Amino acid sequence: MPSITRRRLLGSGVVATLAAGTYGAYRLHRGATDATFAPWTPTPGTWPLRRYDPANTAHNPNATPPRESPPDRTVVSAATTARQPRFAPLVGADHLVTHGSGLVAVPRGGEQLALERDTSIPLAGFGPDGHLHTVDADRPATVVGYDTDLREAYRTPLRDDNPQGLTVSTREVYVGCESGAVRSLDPDSGRRWRVDGAMPALADGRLYAADAPLDGTVAYAPRTGLDRRLDVGPERVWSAGPTDGFPHPPAVAEGRLVLGTYAEGGGVVVALDTDSGDRLWEPRPLGRDVATPAIVGDRGYTAVETADGSGAVVALDLTTGETRWRDDVEWAATTPVVAGETLVVAGERADGTATVRAYDAGGDVLWTHAFEAGTGGAGGLALVEDRVLVTVGATLYELSF
């Protein structure tokens, strides 16, 4: 969700001035460009981005997570990992990465340290060529790229602060910022452009972004391939308007864009038609913090934190918005991820104990794994091959047989 800084600006009315300035800048930067957006399918057995793929579906069709209660083991210990990873572990073709208040990379299948940085890194992701890209929270934020051996390949200031969302295509890196700008960088040519939005997604040759100033969720046209020398962004196709609350990154699949929001008075799930931007059904209020659903076909699985600190796991029919099933839990549920017929969510109890629970697609609880009190709160999840990877406090665990 956007940082507390953006919330305070919204409350004070200052953001209207900022948004107006940003919108004017958008008018100067928009235009037809020269190459298609190139979404990609991650390598089987990887989890290269925070929500698996550039479309943010949080669905790894190649994983087979445990269907019975698995034991846990430490993959990267607190002695060597970033102090607080906080975010989902990333799994590339050759390396496993955790990031947050620092960054640590180890080879897949090994525990020796391949890379360690003691810099705040809120965003990171692998591209389709296996190269790691990170966004360092400097002022201004800096995009750093690595080759497949994790040697630094480039370092480019972002010209913006407070990065919010990241995705990577076959050619470009897209970073959304709290200012309401998605900034694109081509590491090879140095070309860069910007359009409105704070959290990007790529699907079917289109760039989408949530939390654009004034206009909420927006979609952009595929790029035309006419002139690669122009540093301009793509034409906007539609604007869906603001959504109640502060949006999480959008997920796009099967002609739908879906996102969840955070709001003290209650967050919602929203679904839009990707061709027109029209709402497919009325926003569904589910709790204070509603995660963007993990998507499989016409099914969406979301995790909810309610006002009293408890939560719910909800399966939605994305065609109608109706609830297929719901499990009310005694902990704040977060981070829905899915593989095949298995849904996995993380959560945190009032005492700070991290919990991971797996469900069958029909709603039956398959298993629940509670970590020891004092180990820290639950961070992100990744479903890779037959394993569930979860950050808990400053430690990365694997749940598998």
C-alpha cells in the first residue's frame, strides 16, 4: 500500500497540487512509441517477481506445494540475511534472493553467500534473461542491475523517490513511485520515459498501473514499433477513476484487472474490464486491508485483515464478484499465492506469531503451520516446485518434505 506519507498528503489536500503538476507533466511525456510491451512467462520452477509474473497473478502453474502438513527448515538464517526481508523471496533460474532493509542472494540448492548489500531495497525482481534488478531507496531512488553471475551491470538514478511497484519486461524495467509516476528504463539503450501510475502490471502487450493521480487505475496502448529513438511513453487507452482506499498492485488475467485496497473504514476488491476499464461488478467490501487476489481462470483468492486484527481468506467468482467460500481466521491474513488447486496464505497473530495455511481450491483447509512466538512476523510467500518459501522476521524458511 502507499506509504503513510502519501496518506497524510491525501488527508491534508496537498496531494491535489502534486497531482495537478504530475498530470501536466504526463501531457508532455505521452505519445506513440516504438516497440511492443513484452510480457513474459517465468521459467518453470521460479518465482522471479513479488507476485510471480509481470501480470501480478500470484499464480505459479508449475509448482506443486505440499498438500499435507510439512516440516520447516531454515534456508537463509538471520546471521546472514537482510535484517528484515519483509517482502516475498525471489527465486530465479540460478539464485534465491531476499530483500528489504538489505539484500542477500544465495545459489539455488546451496547456502554460500553470492551477494550481500546493506542498503534499503524495497523492490527487486528477476527479468526473463535471468538478470536481477533492484531499486535502492536512495534519494533519488536508484535502479541497479546485475548479470547472471550477480555482478553489477548498471546503476541509474530514478529521478524520483519512494518506489512503490516494480515489474520487468524482456527489454525494460518499470518502477512506479509515490509521486504517481511509472518510470521506464531501458538498461541497454538508456532510453527512459514516464507515465501516470504508482504500481505497474504487464499483460497481453499492455502496461497497466494503479494509483495514478486523479485518474486511479489506467491502461496504456501497446507500443507501435515506429521509432525507438523517441523517449516518450505510450498513449493512454482508458482511466477507470479512483478506487476507495489505497490500492495494492493490480493483477491482470483473462480480460480482467483486479486489485484490492486498504482503508481504515474498509478496503474493497475491484474488477475492471481490460478493454474498456468498466467495472465488471460493484466493489466488494471485505475488511480493512484486502490483498489483491491471486488469480486462476475465473477464480480469485484474497486475504483480508479486519479492523480487530483478525482476518479472512475469501475465494471470489471473478465473473460476478460473488463469494465462493470464506474462512474467518483469528489472525491477520496476507499474501495469497496459488499453484494449481492449492492456495497458500500467510498471516500474523496478535502475539506476533507467524502462520502459514494451505487450502484446497474448494476451501478445505489442508494444513496450518505456526512458527514459534518471537521469531517475527510473516513476510512474503513464494511457491516454487514442491516447496513453500516464507520470510518470517529476518529468516527465510522452506516448508517441504
